[in-house]
Amino acid sequence: MGDGGDYEYLFFVGCAGSYDERMKKVSRAMVKVLTEAKVKFATLGKEETCTGDSARRAGNEYLYQTLAKANVESSTPRR
């Protein structure tokens, strides 16, 4: 997304899709499906941070809110 390309959807890969071996396969399959369907999509790439889901489930709402805010800010198009 950072290259300013034209896209319609943002594919948020997330922690599991980036690090877990089984979920990496799911992420790659999703990219293949989107590409084959000629869907214009982007990812945040290195700008994407952890979702904070596990922190939230453990009761750390502050960390979750901090990480969620960072992801929202990095996914907002810059003009």
C-alpha cells in the first residue's frame, strides 16, 4: 500500500498470517485467489503491526488499543 498504487481492498494479513506456518499457506492462497479474480488489493507490508488480539484476550486493553490505532493510522491513505 505504501507505494501509492491503485487498490480497492486492503488485505490485512495479521500476526498469524505472517508467522504461523499453517496460516502463511492460507495467506498465500488468499493472495492467489484475489490475484486470479483480478481484485485490486494491497497489504500494509512492513507497516503492518500486530493486531493485539492476544493482548486483548489476556486483559491488556491498553496494548490492544495502541496496536489497533497504529494499524488504522498506517492503513489510512495519505494525501
